[in-house]
Amino acid sequence: MAATELAPDIAGALNWARARIAVVDARVLLRHVLQCSSARLAAYPEARLAMDEWTEFRSLVERREVGEPVAYLTGEREFYGRPFLVSPVVLIPRPDTELLIELALAHFGDKPHSRVLDLGTGSGALAVSLALELPDADVTAVDRSREALLVAMANAARLKASVSFVLGDWFAPLGGDRYHLIVANPPYVAAADPHLEEGDVRFEPSTALAAGPQGLDDLATIAAGAPRHLEPGGWLFMEHGYDQAGAVRGLLTDAGFSGIASWKDLAGIERVSGGQWLGR
Ligand code: GLN
């Protein structure tokens, strides 16, 4: 009779994974398989995995080894302190994008029934976070991907955020509606940028990343369209690429915005530009 194969303990499993992927990734994947805290992982190195847990862990490590992002493997990524469901139909939320939330909150008191718009919501990270941070606001989120909207709706439901989801291309489905605040993290990578072929980004939807020869096509569409959808005094904030701040301020100037400025991300790079619409 063949000897029964035994699954390794936690230390052994991490050791096996360490030869293939980064230790931090291995820990996140093992916690996902075992549904446990990092404290538990550290406290019980000699706890043996069940065979099905070992099989699942091995398959996740092998997928990570060929490049799949950890967030797609676990189906989750934290944004602004809350866990968001993600899948390959949406961009994985980045810590830098939390700057959009901070700017929105700083420029925008939570007045009753203020209207907030998130364009290209993807996973819903911005819309859901803003709805939860501004409980008196009415938040609308637009995306042209039906699959992405399903992910965003699942996040709103799971995190108990009240958001109106709308299918369509930027402002197209919104008629004459006006908002007090518009935020967007649109695609802004130049179509030929080699960054699109590197690392985790390869696995993300290119429709959420690439935007024309200079990456400015969608930023330009949003800047030009926003005045028809902002209340007088309302703000627009857009995330953009590391070398696009000057160009985006130019787009905002051309569209007639006031108080135009750029703000730096965690790496000290100008990452968000915005302005106030004073009406005309
Ligand atoms: N910051 C992302 C990246 O560098 C791009 C996100 C976007 O295009 N909105 O991969």
C-alpha cells in the first residue's frame, strides 16, 4: 500500500513557497486559504494543513509565481481601510488613489443631499468609500463595463454603502444632472507604455489603464465635460500619471476651472489635479 502523503505544517508550507514567491505574498495567500489572522499564522508554525488546504495553497503559489496579482488570487484588496472584492474585470485599487478621497473630504463638507459622482468606478472603491465617509451625500457611480458594475454593486452591498450605479460612457448616461463633487481615476497610461506589459499590470483590464497615445484621452474628455455636470462652486479631482500634472492643469484651464492645483501621492509625485467650477 502506498504511504499516505502528508500535508506540511504552516512553517513547512511557507518554506516551500519562499523558494518560489515573496514571503509577504506567501503569507497573504496562506492566510487566505486558512482564513486566519497573521497572528495565528505566526503563533502555530507546527499546525498541519489539511490536504485540500495544501493543494489550494500550492496552486495559488504557482499562479503567483507566473505573475498573477495577489489581489486577484485572494479576490480582495483593502482601500481606505475597507476590504474590496476585486476580479480581473476591474483595476486593483492602489494606495495612491486614497489621495482622491482625502482631497474630496477636505474640499467638501458633508452638506445634506450633496451630489457626488465617481466616473469609471471599476471596483467601486472611490464611490463606496465616499458614500461611507459622507453619509449625507447622494453618490452616483458610472462605468461602461457591465461586469465592473457588478463587482462595484457587490462591494456596495457588502460594505452597506448606498450608491446609485449607472452603466455608460463617462457623462453620456447622466443627461443634464449636476453634482457638487466629481472624482475620477480614469485610464491614463499611454497606449505604447512598456509598463502595461510588466508585473501585475499585465493581468489588469487594459480598458482601465490605457488611454490614447499620451494617456490623456479620457482625462481630456472628463475635464471638458465636467462643467456641464458641476454645480457652481463644485469640484473636480482626477488621478493621472506621474508626468501628466502640467498637461492636466492645462486641460482644466482650457475648460474654465478656477483654483487649479495638483497634489502629491505617497511617493511625492503629483498624482491628482483638480479645480473648482465657479459657473459662467
Ligand atoms: N496607477 C496605475 C498604474 O500605474 C494606473 C491606473 C490608471 O490608469 N488609472 O498602473
